[in-house]
Amino acid sequence: MKIDWAALGSVFGVSLIVTVALVGLFTLGIVGLSKRESASAQGDTATLAVTGAYACFAACAAAVAYGIYLIVV
């Protein structure tokens, strides 16, 4: 049995980058929702921040769904 170390390293690198990107995207969504809370406390609205937060969460959900799709197929 021979292990293809280059392919194993490639898979590790891509999974690490995708994981960091998803965590960053989810963090941006949390920050957007916290902007809504602080704007609500001041009596303002943060429509753009909330829309951006929902877009971040939707992108995270799409990436997870695509990963599950790749595993199943």
C-alpha cells in the first residue's frame, strides 16, 4: 500500500482553508446581529447589518449543504 502524501496534504490544506472561511463567515453574521442589538438600544435600525448577517448565515448553510452533497454523491 502506498500513500499519496501530496493528495493527502492537498485535502488537508483545502479543508483547513474552508473551515477557517466558514468560521469567519459565521462570525461576520454574529457581528451583524450584534449591530442590530446595539442599534435597537439606541433607537435606530440596522437594516444593512441584519441583511448582511442573514446573507452570511445563508452562505454558511449553502456551504454545509454542498459539503453534505459531496459526501453523499
